[in-house]
Amino acid sequence: MADKLTAVKGMNDILPPDSARWEWLEDKVRTLMARSAYRMIRTPIVEPTALFVRGTGETTDIVEKEMYSFEDRLNGEQLTLRPENTPGVVRAAIQHNLTYDGGKRLYYMGPMFRHERPQRGRYRQFYQLGVEALGFSGPEVDAEIMLLASELFANLGLRNVRVELNSLGVPAERQAHRAALIAYFEQHRELLDTDAQRRLLTNPLRILDTKNPAMQAMVQGAPQLLSYLGEASLKHLDTVQTLLTGCGVKWTVNPRLVRGLDYYSHTVFEFITDELGAQGTLCGGGRYDGLFELLGGKPTPAVGWGMGIERVLELIKEQGAELPALAADAYAVVPDAAALPAAMQTLQTLRRAGIQVQMHAGAGEGMGSMKSQLKKADGSGARFALIFGADELAQNQVTVKSLRDGSGAQTTQSLADVATWAPTLQSNA
């Protein structure tokens, strides 16, 4: 026998019934985005490696440690499986001159890839929902995309998700803060771990994001960027806060929130839960007004966020939030192969009417007994069994048997009048 092949570690199969929950969540997303006039964008999974080195940041963990990069054997091109999608969306916007006639509100759902140690809520192939609003400079759009995330969590029935905010200001303000940070950390160099010492002169802001417990007290005393913000930056942040409060979203300012990517400016934020352990950040993002220029485009304001779909589904499970019914409305019992033509025609009519129907499929030895088929109908979770027996078909009828209310009640319905009785099979009927 050939060796059995398995999936790459940290890259998971999504199988029924779990896949139905993914579809349910995706449907919620599509409905919400359409109501706010956000449109789907699909970009390639593979992009030039330079896109992420320039866009995500050469000194970020993603670029330094986590990217799946390779050389195309056909032409020697350096390529990377996308570790995130904001640079890809901006690349597409520049390449196709997407904002020539005004701003664009976009969203995407799809797989991303990072070479990390797999654990709960953190995988090497993971799925991300993202929102990107391109060409809008006002703080009202910062608030708008945060309200989108908040509304989605509410629609999914999730509780106790808190919002943390900060501002990274504009480049000149960050430069002043950067100089103050370097001076402060230089005074405490003996407390810096290897990563922090390496970042001291390349990206000192990232030291604030350290998870090293031995550095926490020292980091808490570091200069805060909020102290270096000018009037315009403070007004931008205040407007975001006012709009969120007016729409009923509670928030707190976290002056240590810096996010992990180089392209952010002004507003940054995270939606956080305490119920998933170390992987508690469900959604994070902010404003990245400088990214278009960094990738060769014209100056274009932009703001967006990314949300981990696996983490959201895990939190739904953790909180016991209501999940969709996965069973069909009806299960077709077909005692004899001779009944198949009439049964399949009826099922097609029911499906066109929006009824979810599962048909019994026979094995090599035949369709199976009526008793065994009814047992499978009950085990399927369907609310009704449709019995296409010889007696019923002789009268051009089907028996409809209730499976879930405990009554076992049966009625007969005409095969010539399927559209009339079809709605009675729906779960909301």
C-alpha cells in the first residue's frame, strides 16, 4: 500500500457539519456588507515577495519569520503566499487605478498563510475577513468600519467583546516619539531582550508590543505617543470616539496599542475577548494613509481591518451562541428503485421552491428497507420524511411524516400539486 498522505501541519480541512457554520457566517458578512455598500474584492493568493517586504514592513515578525516565500522555478520570480491582504488590495487599487473616480469601500474573505507554531486560534493557513475603505480621509470612515465589526459581532450573538483604541498620529509626530522612545530604552538597555535590542534602532515602536513579562513594567513607563500628538491628530481621534459613543459602542484608549505593521497612522484599534486565552484579538486594524505611496501609487488615504474567522467561530462555540440548523427540511424515503423517477421529479420541484431535501441513496444491493430508511431519515435531523411508497405512487401521492414534534403524524399530498404544500415543510412555516 502507498503511504497515507495527510494535510500540512497547521493547515486544516473544514468538513461538514462545521463547513455549514462557515457558510452561515459568510452569509451574515455578505448581508451586512451589502447594507453598508461595501463590495467584494478578490486578489491572488500569491503575490510578489517585494509587496510584503515594502508594504508590511521589513522588520515585522511577518516578514522576518513567518512568510511562505519561494522562487518560481519557471522564471526565477520571488513569490510569497499572502500573509495578509491589505498590501494586495492596495496593489490592485494602484494597478487598476481603482480610486480614479472617488473612494471605494471593499471587503474580502479568504485564506492567508504564516509559518507559525500551530495552536488554538492560530494556524499556518488561516482565514481572514477584511474591510478596506480607500480614498477617504475623514475620521467618520474610521468609525464606520469599526461599527461594521461591532454590528457583525452583534449579529453573530457574541458578547463581551471590548474595543481598544489608540492613535499613531502623523509621521512627524511619530518621529518625535520615536526619538524619545530610543532615548528611554537606551537608558534601560539591560532590561531589553534580544528582539527588543534588535528593534531598538529599526522599529522601537514594536518594543511596546512585547509579550515578555520581564519587560512589562519597564515598557509601561515608556513615553506615550499620545503626548506627542498635535491638535489635528487629537481632533481626529476625538471625532472617532464621539461617533462610536453616539452609536452605542463602548471603547477604551490603550496608549500601548501599536499593532504589528509599519503602514498604520492615526487611528488603530482592536476588538478583544478574554475567553480565548492568548489568541484574544478577534479583529484589528486602523488607518494607513502612507501605504499607497510606499507601493508606488499616488497619495491616497485609507483605513481597514482584518478579522480572524477561526477565532470568531471558536468564540461562538465558547459562548454557546445560537448556530444555524444544519439539517434538511425533509428526507425522501424511496423503498423501491421504481419510485425514483417520480421521487426525483418531486424533489426537484421542492428544491426550486426553496425546500432543503435530502434523498435516500441506495447501495449496490438495493434501496434498503422502509424501516432502515426511516431510521436514517430520523437520524438526519430532518423535520419530515417524504415516503414514496408503491401505494402512494399508485394514487399519485406522497406521505409526509412528522419526525420532530413527537406526534409522528402523517398526511398525504398530491404529486400534481407540490408547489401548494411545499411551504409547509419549511422550518419557519
